[in-house]
Amino acid sequence: MRLLVVHLSDIHLVDDKSRNPILQRSHNLLQAVLGMQIEDVAGCVIIMSGDTAFSGTDPQYSHAMSLFEALLDPLAKHFGDHLLTLAIVPGNHDCDFRREEPTRTLLLQNMQAKDLSDPEPVLHCLHVQHGYNRFVERLRSRFAPLNLACLESWSHTATFGLGAERVTLHLLNSAWCSRLHEVQGSLLFPVNLWGNSDQLANPSDLVISVVHHPYKWYSDENGRNLRAALDQRSDLVLTGHEHDPSGYSKQSMTGELTEYFEGGVLQDSDNADISSFNVVLLDTSARTMSYTQFSWKDNHYTALHAAESRPFQRNRKRLQCTFPFLEPFEKWLREPGAAFRHPRANELALADFFVYPDLKEVTFDETSEATYLSSESVLSKLVAFERVLIIGSDTSGKTALAKSLVGDLKALGFVPLHVNGGELQYGQSARPAKALARCIAFQFGEAQVEAYEQLDKGRRAIVFDDYHLIRANDEAKAKLLQFLFENYHLVFVLAGDEARFEELTRAEHDRASLIQMKHLEIMELGYKLRSRLIRRWHSIGNEFTVTTEQINYKVGRTERQINTLLGEQFMPAHPLFVLIALQQLEIQDRVVESVGSIGQLYEFLIKRSLVVSVTGQTNVDTNENYLSDLAWHLFDSGTTRLSEDEARRWHAKYCDEYRLRLDFEKQWKALARGELLESHGDFTSFKYPYVYYYFVANYLADRCASPTISDRIKVLTTHLHQPDVANICCFCAIYRRIRSFLTR
């Protein structure tokens, strides 16, 4: 089907009819559209991307009604009512700020992105668009036979049939929080209220999203979130406001393509000779498109360039409407994996800074030459290999790589399952299907287990993290791997060095052995990837406000500092250590000398989290002592988590022992806010393993003079083969008072 999209924007109609030259040019605009080669076009979508009026008054919208009648009536006659669609969103000029109430002003002065989960403040702020809403009602009455998509709230989604195909329109109201004097970087859009991407994904032949303000007008973090949401849900994104018409394509690393079109100004308030609009001609069958910009010149609209046809690709990401991730799993995928913080981001996501590492192929033939996979080719190469073992140390970024693979495989059209070897309940029964069903339920929901198990093997992928932590013998592991090979097209296993040595002792004829897979090793970040990571870090919150030259200067300066640090301290150039150093540089413009100790690197993150968790009833020392006792209680009890009842009993006992009055709810919420604790259902545990190890070590260090504790430390040093004990002892080395004790 060939579809015509006419993109109008920024008309700025004023009360005085004589000062609206566009009213006399409606026939010229119509002729320019109908003069294109559209004989076999099956449908037409007219999109108005905001600022119909100049100040949101009724006389201005009366002129708008006359303009739309002059355009839509002839187009409806040409295409037929059912093949003509009108979509319209408000802009900041569609707000009548004479109606602004003091409560709206107060709300907007104090509102932050985190406050946008409640629709009530947003709805309250919409009253300045009262005139626009009345105009929308008049449009619905006047053009009832047409397909109408008119936005009156913060968002609206409509789907229409045009011929044999379906077109979906996502309309967003970016002007709900506009002010009389708009400030770049001040707007917020309630992305969370728009629903998650899987809810809004659909199999329509074309999805167009329309919003008045481009991204640089939002606060940095909110702009990033909105851009991610639109890129996930749209084939085309149309904007206005800038008065600078253009079109460009945005392609992600995994190949999803979103087309962007920025509207020109149809009527310039200061210069009557400035007038432009865009026309996009799409052929959804031939997968081609052309873009034409029309501009007013010599008393008619002329095409500024010849419309050249180019390929049109539907956005694969928005087509993935089956098997949506549950919110807890989606949240876990977004988390960076450590308590990283950024001065320009309230909530840091892994995707904000993640870069794929280079990988080295591991062979067991000493005569063969090593081969490397560059960061840019990692994803495509892994998919081509199909069965891969990726080996790396605990600080190499294995889990971050696993998370990113899950998201990117989903973007490529696979339905990936993530499994953690340390959490897999497998060893007792050795029944792979039953063990994986629990993972499927956690990731997709109980109702999807059977559907997932019946999914075509070609779409199934599994990302198995921490394989070396599976509690099972060799026979059970072989059985599990055989099941994976038979039921999953892609099998990516990530493990510590233990897995490599374990497999060397197993028979080569064992078809389920890891040795039959492609072996790859995670490399340290070289200068190129360090630079890329540093650039991504400095770009967070600066995407729309800082020039390329400024970013380049900061990146170059930071590179020199971090390269010197890594060289002098003999630390592995893993993302973890680079990121911690970046945080320190953000705070104090230099890296503290003690950063050379891995334990002290982690301590830096924990100290920052302790500051964040302080409340009116606690200080940093209070929370540090509290968590140290809690960590020891867990370690001494042989568990890693507490139910709510167990936590309350321990809390009450702790407060009685130290004569403290701490509110349980406030204390645990504050520690969760600091990313020190987290809850899963009825159970709570330390959020990250390193936090748990640190506070057990802190407890031991404070009490190492006690005979009871010193005896326990001696016992621990005889069990360094156990990962938990080894990690706790590493953190003990931070403290001078226990270091000499450990040495003895």
C-alpha cells in the first residue's frame, strides 16, 4: 500500500484574520500535495504536530477550523472519507496562560521526573489547554466521517484501517507542563504513565508517533527515557517547535530503525514569506519511502529537492509484542549491577554506559594463533556461533554482558531466557525442564510457561550466567547442557575461570560438554573502549546541552587521568574500576590514592550509598553498624535473606541491645533507597554481593580483638576455597587492625 503523510506544524494563528496569510494559501498547499504522483495512493494521513494557535484563544481556533475545512474537504473527496486520517497534538502556543492557576505554577516549580507516576498533577496542569480541547470537539463534530485522532490528555493511541493495512498513531502531549516563557531542558513527559513498550507494541503495518517538542527541550534524563520509549514503539516520529524542517534516520546497534521528521513553521509570526511543510510518501509493500520538503516561494509552494525513493524498514523492536518481560525482571535488566551514581542522572541504567567488550577466542591447540572479536562485532558473531562459552573473572563485567545480550537478542527477534547458575534450583531433581520453567515464570509470568515451551526452537535463546555456580555434579550438568542444545537455537554460557579447567578433565566425546562450544574470554578494556565508556559517561545528562567540543575536551582529560591510574596501580582495566574512578573524578576531580585496593574501590561505592540512606533518625555511622550486625547475622545463620517477620524480630532485638529507637519501615526503606538492601516478595537481602561481603568484614574488623571472633577468623582462613569466605577475607584486608591478624 502507498500512503501519503502530510506533516504540518507551527501555524501560530492569531486573532486578527488579516495577519494570517496561511488562510489565503490553503489552496496552494492543497495543490502542492495533490500535484505529487499520488494516483495509486490508497490513503492519506494529515498530521498537525502542535502550535495550531498562537495563544490558545477561541478566535484563533475559529480560523484554524476554516483552514482545516479548506484542506480536508477536498482531500476527503479525493481519497474518500474512510481513507483520510487527521491527527493533531497541542504545542506550547496552544496553551492559554491567562487561565493558569497558582496551583499549576506551584506544581511545575516543584515537580521532578520521579513525581510523574501519579496522573493527577498532570491532569490538573492541562486546564490551560481548554481552548484547544474545545477546538478538538468542533473537529470531531465537523469531520465525523473521517478517521480522527485528537489528543486531549497526556497521550492517546488510535489505530485505523487504511485499505487492507493498519496504521497506529501515538499522540503525546509535551505541552502539558509548558510555561509562558519556555526554557530549554525544563519539560517533563510522564513516560511511565504511557505504559511499557510491550503493552504498546502492535503488529500494525505502520506506527507513527507525534509529539510537539524535540528531545532537547526535556530534562536530560527524562528526554533520554522518552527517546528510548519512542524508538521502541515507532516507525516514524514527527515533531515540531524548532521551525527547522528536516528528516533523518536513527539506527540502533542491533539494527532497529526509526525515521524522524521535524516540521517547519507553516506560518511565521514575524515573516510572512516563511512557510514550509513536509510530505512523506510510504510504500509499505515495496518497503520504500520518499521525503519532500515544500517551502513558500514566488507565491506558491515549491519542492526544495527532488523526492528520492529509499528503503523503508519497519522497526523490528516494536513488533516484539509476544512474551513481554515482567516488570521486576525488566527493572533488574536496567540496573547497572552496582550502586553507581551520576550527578546528572537520578537513576542510572546499564544501557547509559555499557559497551560490549572485546573477546578473545580460547583454543586448546598451542600451535593455532589467537583470534579476537572486536566490540562492534561481538553480538553478530555470537549469534553466528550459536553455542558459546564466555569466560571472565568476577570483575570482568560478565553479568552486565549477560543482561545486555538478553535485551539485544530480544531486539533481534529472539525470545531470550536468562538463567543464573547460583539461583537455579536444579541439583536435587536434575530435571532441566522443571528447573527452567521456574526461570520462565519469573521472567515472563506463570501463564506464559507452556507457550514458551511450545515456541519454535529457532526463536528461543538462553543466556546462562554464572554457570560455574550450579549446585550439581558433572552428570547433572551434562544432562542440562544436552537439554539446552536440543531446545534452544542460541546457547550463551557465561562462567568464571573454574568452568574452563573443569571441562579440560571431561571426555571430548561427551556431546554435552562445554568443550564442544566456542570458547571466548572477556578482555580488559583497551584504550579505544575505555575512551568509548568515558565518552558515554560524560554524555549522560549532556546529550542536548553540551557541544561536541566540550565533550571531547572532558573525555581527553579524563582518559589521561584514568590511564595513568590503571598503569600505576596495576589494576585490571575492567569497566567496574573505570566507572568507580569516573565517579570519583565527578566528585572531586581526582582519584584518591587508595583506589589501588579493589576492596577500597568497593568501599567508595558503599560509603556513597550510606550517605544516601541517612534519615532523620540515623547517620552514616548508625547505618554502618546496623548493616554490619545484619550481615553477620545472615552469615552466622547460613542464609542470605530474611522474611519480613524474621527481619522485624532481628530489628527489634538489635534496637533493644543497643538501646536505639529506629522505625523498622523507615529504616529498611532508607537502606533500599541507598541500594544497600532490596526486597523480593516477602524476603529481603543485601542488594549486591559485595555489599554483603563488605559489612561481614566490617563486623569482623571491629571485633577482631574478641577471642570468639578471632577464633572464627582463624576458621575462615582455612576455608578460602569457598567463594564467600574468600571475598569476605578480601574485604577484611581494607582494615589495618585485622590485616596483620590475617597475615599471621
